[in-house]
Amino acid sequence: MAAPVFLLAPPRSYTSLMNAMLGQHPEAFGLPELCLFNVETLGQLWIRDSDEMGGDAKTRHGLLRAVAEIYAGEQTMQSVRMAEHWCAARQNHSAASIYQELVAKIDPLVAVEKSPAYTIDVKRMRAIYRAFPDARFLHLTRHPVGQCKSVMSLYEGTWALFVNSIEFLADRAIVEPQYAWHDFNINILNFLDSVPLEQQMRVRGEDMMSDTQEYLGRICRWLRLRDDADAIEQMMHPERSPFACFGPLDALFGNDPNFLSGPTFRPHKVKVPPLDKPVSWREDGAGLKPEVVALAREFGY
Amino acid sequence: MSDSGDARKEGSRPKIGPVDGDPVTTHPDLEKLSSYQRGLREALLREFKARKVKKFVEKQVKYINANRQVAEEIKILFDENGQPPANAPMEDIIAERRQLEYQIKWFEAMVLELQTRLLRVREIEALALDVLDHSPEA
């Protein structure tokens, strides 16, 4: 069974684009966000265990779309219904065994997946590693200012609030996404400490955007996949992925909605902002925390 | 691009976020927060939810008014006798046609969604009746 590839990064770090690009390689299969390692058994994906933040149905969309596509060869309301039955029949199976079943089904293609929620907790990443000891992990980084601005622009920073990325001021609490940027990258680094070096690679998303073909080639060689011109050309078209669009009404998402609305890739040079200036999402003129700056420098920013 | 890893003790890098534990939807560890901070956090969540509800309601009101909007918009295509006006600009007619096509697509999607829900309810109903039929008291 081909060892899967997992992209590890906080959300809004080019993961959707990279996942779809790698998934378009002729020897790979790009999955939507399965979120399977968020839980221990499949049925738990259907259980809501807190009312603090509201609905979580979207976390199931990726899995339903993937099952529909893999087993029915299409994503329609009928095939999503089939996928729901497929899941219901396996509700007590472990998340790892479900994942292994899907990977075996698409073998010999290499499964490529990213669910940014995996980086919330080291335990989730360790569960991946236990299920797939030969998995490869690609740590994708993004400049903290770019990533935080992007997080705050999506549904008013819901994700940062969801993960308690909060700062307490004297008279109020505010959403401060840089805590999440720092701590999730730290989670990734702490996890990767236990993974052999040959099974991990770190790439700056900004480099990928400007020198895409060069970096795709490097990643292919690391993954021991073809790196010829045809393979690279196919990877330059993430919009051709069956998951690079909204799904049927029963399972619309499974990925970042911005990516689903416009998945076409255009290489571009990303302007890297300074690390020592006030940040735009703060009204009090504060900047990045020293720990955030130090980690960003470690990533080469 | 570089290989990860350094000389520090494996897996021991410290985090800086003020709240430990899983995300809010599971089990955040609020023990380290003072009661004042917990209150501030609660207020932030409440404010966020209120904004979310407000936006949802605004959106729903827009959909509810869709019928009236359609009626208002197609009025320009007819005069008081129910006939198209002689001097209607072509651009207006094309714009109206596009708008109507968009709204029809929206209604079709709504119908599809309702049909799906109906199917589900029928399935549950059939299953429940089946259970009743086979119960000892039946």
C-alpha cells in the first residue's frame, strides 16, 4: 500500500492549493479534508460535544465527498447518500482503519491529504503516524502576518476563536490569531521531532507560489514520484481535481470555501511583510509577539 | 526549504497561547484563567454568536423577500395592459433575463434540498412504521 502524504500547517497556509496540486500528480490522489484523525471512531464525527461555537457538519463533507468519488466515481446527492450509508455501516470502526481502507482502495495512487485541524493537537498527528508509520509529512509554512490576516478575513476570524486564540486586555478579550500561528507550528515541530528526517520536509508557501515548478519537482523527488515535465504540468492545474469545486448540496464543502470558489493557480511573487511593524488586525498598534518573530525567523522569514 | 530538527529536547517546545487544551468545541482547559478572564472570554463568544445570528437572519430575510423582488423586477417588462412596452431597452431585457435565470437556479436548488429532506423523512417514517408493525403489541 502506497504511504500517504500529509500536509501539516495551520489553516490559510496555501494548504488547499498545495494539496490539490500534489493530488494532480499522475501517481497521486488528492483527498479533500477528511478530518478523520480528529476523532477515534468514525461515529464521533457525527457527535457534537459542545454548544460553545455552533455547527460542525462541514467537517464531514470532505469524507462524504471522498467516499462518493472513490466508490461511486461521482459526487452527486445520490452518491453522497451512498457515502452516508457507507459511514453508518462503519460508525464503530476506528478512524485509522477507515483511513487505511480508503488508502487501500486508491492504491497504487499515493493519497495526499491536509486537514489543518490535525495541527490543533499533537495527539492527532501521532495518531496519523501510528496508523501510517511510513507516511510522509510536508510542513508548509506561511509568514505569520499573511496567515493571520487571512484567518481574520475569513468569517471574521472564526477559526482563531474556535481554537481559543484569544488575548486578554484590561477590559475585554480579543481574537488574536498569532497565538494559533505560533502554537500550531510548535505542535507540528514537536510532533516532527519523533519522525525520521527522511519522512519530513519543510517548504515555505511563499517560495512555492513564486517558484512553483522548481519546488514541485523537489517535492516529487523527495516523495520518489515522477518529476518529468508532464507530471509537473498536470500539477500546475489544481482546478482539475474533482474536489476543487463545491460539492452537492448534501456535502458542499470539504475544503476552504475561497479555494472552492477559485481553484485556478497563477504563479505570483508574494510580498513578505516585515516582522517588526504593528499588525493590521490590532486596533492598539501592537505587533507580533517575540516568540512569533523568533519562530518566523527560524522558518526563514 | 530545510529539514526540521535541532538540538533542543525532542517535542518540548513551549506554546504561548493563554488557553490550553482542545478547541472550544471540545474541552478547553480554562483552569489557568482567572474568573474575570473567563468572563471576558464568555463575552467574546457571546458577541461573536450574536453577530453570526444577525448575519444569518439578514440573509434569510433576503431570501424570504425573493418572491416580492421577482414580482417587482419583472414589472418593467409589462405595461398596464400586460403587454411588453414598445420602447423597452434591449439591455434592460437582457439584464432581467439574467436575473430571472439566476433566481430560477436558486429556487431549483431550494427544491432539490427540500426533496432530499423529504426523502430522509420518508425513510425514517417507513422505518418507524416497520418497527411498529413488527413490535409484539402490534
